[in-house]
Amino acid sequence: MFHRPVRRLVSAALAAALTCCAAAPGLAADMAVKADYAQPSRAVVQASARGHAFAHGDDGGPSRGGVTSRIKDLADIEGVRENQLVGYGLVVGLNGSGDTLNAAPFTKQSLQSMLERLGVNTRGATLRTKNVAAVMVTANLPPFGTQGTRIDVTVSALGDSTSLQGGTLIVTPLMGADGAVYAVAQGSVAVIGFNAQGEAAQVVRGVPTTGRISNGGLIEREIPFALNNLSTVRLALRNPDLTTARRIAAAINQFIGKGVAEPLDPSSVALKMPKSYQGNIVQLLTEVEQLRVEPDQLAKIVIDERSGIIVMGQDVRVSTVAVAQGNLTVTITETPVASQPEPFTDGETVVTPRTEISVDTDKNRRLAIVREGVNLRQLVDGLNAIGVGPRDLIAILQAIKAAGALQAEIEVM
């Protein structure tokens, strides 16, 4: 038993604790936003105050209270992208696992051309080396990549080489789609797979004819792109959707001001440069990327028939439909029997065929009713209740779609 003054102290302590617990989510969210920036700015203060409003359908559309994502994770800045580079080269130093020069004439010609540039004349000579392989070299030139920056390159065998393990790529120019050289590659090839064989057995693990050179490419030419001089920037959505584009534009307009963002189509949102950000588009994009919106998506079912993989989105809905699944299995077994004649007779041994046929019609299978408006989990549980496997589920979903009872798009890979 507590005395009356002690009870008052305990009650006050509990009230203070409850007040702190109720205020903790807001404080935690405010601290999480401020942690993204080294110095507090207008973006930090307004994002802390308005960050929750963007997730609850302030764009005028319905909100499902789902998970929100940063605009940075939903859209790319148009024009800021990678560029593919490709080149042809030679890998030397292989331990007898290179190309056969007679079977790969391009390897022989490339080897002779390389030796001639180094002052060695091999025209008319017989080359039988197995330590050289012709390869294709590919790489991605990152956006705003500056001269002298190193990039990773991938090396893939082009001839009949069995492994690139232990090889070294000779200096190879990497060209873009316009035919200009943007980088050069050279270095030791790192291969994950291996190939071992003997007289009567062979073991191959991974892909030994493909390798990678970490930081093996060197950028020699930059692609000019003046981002800070743009007056209008377009955001390209990675998953085009009208609702998502509208929510992104509404979040940006609520944060910066009306008329700044405008959805042009399901895949792009245009940003006009506000007067307060003139000449500082980097700051504008940095603050816009941190805004959170709730993305929307189509109800879709993705099916990979080769592996039996089925992926269903949470918005998949089914109208009331009855489903029955059964297989007709016919098993035919051949058991030939040898019939021999009696001893000391002129008969011959004859093989008599014997065939057994069994039919399984799955009589235990019954109809199952899938109610209207069920969610994803209820749909999966209902189909599992009648013993449906992945292969059979593919056929059932396609049949329900054909009946018009499936409100979702089916994509077969």
C-alpha cells in the first residue's frame, strides 16, 4: 500500500511516460529526416512537418495506407543514365585453354595484327598456340563519369576457348554507339567457374568462359551534359502509372509550391525551375528525391511456365467462381512373358506380350468455391486447400481469367 503522496508521484510518472511514448514517433521521424542532411535546411523542416501528409492520398486519390517510397527510388532524372560500351580484344596467358587457331580464324588474324604492331612479322608462319582467346569486352559508362575514372568491365569468350582462368586482357579500346572510343580496358581476368576434364569424365562449374576485371576500364572521354543549365527537368518513372505520376506531382507541389510539377503522361513528370532555385538545380533535385509517396500498381500475375514460378500482386481480386481440378492418368505397363515348349518336342520359345492398363480419374477431387472479393492470401489458401500445385495453378489462373472472373493482368514470361 502506497501513501497518498506516493500515489500522486507514481501517477505523475506514468502520465509523463505515456506522454513521451506518444510523442516518440514524431520525434523519431523528425530525427530520421534530419539525419539525411549534414546541415538543417528548409527541406528538413518542411519534410518533417509534411512527410506524413504525402502518404495519405493528399493528391485527391484514395489511399490504402500502404508503404511509401522515396521519389528517388521511383523515378530517374531524364538524361542522367549509363551508356553501353563494347570492344574486341585478346586474352593471353591461358594454360592451354585458348582458341584453336585453325577453328577460329579471327583469333589468328587478330594475333598476327597485334604482333605486327609490335614489330613482329608472322605472315605465312604456322601458329599453333593455345594460350590466346578472342573476347568481347563490355562495360557501362556511368553518368557524369570524368576522365581518368575507373570502371568495371566484363570479358566473354568469342571462340572455342574452354576457360579464361589465369588470362590477361591486352589493351582494348571500348567504343560507344557512335563509334567513338570512350574508355580502354586491360588487366587480369577473374573467373568464378572452372573446367576440369580427364580421359572419361569432365566437371564444369559455373561459366569459365566469362570473367570480370574490377576497375579494369579507364575513362578517356567524357560525355558533356550541363545539368545545372536546364530550365525544365523531367522525371521518368521506372514503373509507368498515372496514379503514381499524379501523386509525385502533388507531393512536389505541396512541398515547393503550385505549378512546379506537372504529370505529362504515365511515365514522366515535368519540373519547372522555381525562382528560389535558379542556378541551383542540384539542390532542387536533392530535396525532391527525399519526398515520399505511395506508389500504385496494376493488379498483375506473372507466370514463368518453364520453372513453375507464380508471382501475384496484392491487388489481385477474383469474382465468385467454382474451381475443380483433376487429372486423368493412364498408366500402361508392358510385362512380356517367355513361353517355352515341352521337353523333347519340336516347339519353339515364343515371347508373349502382356499389357496392364490402369486409369486414375481422381475421384476424390471436389469443387471449391472461391468467394467474390477475396484478397491474395485467401485466394492462395483456397487453392491450396484443394491440393493445387504450381503447375496446375497456372492452368487454373488462366482458366479463371478466360471465364472473366479474374480482375488482374496475366503476364507469361
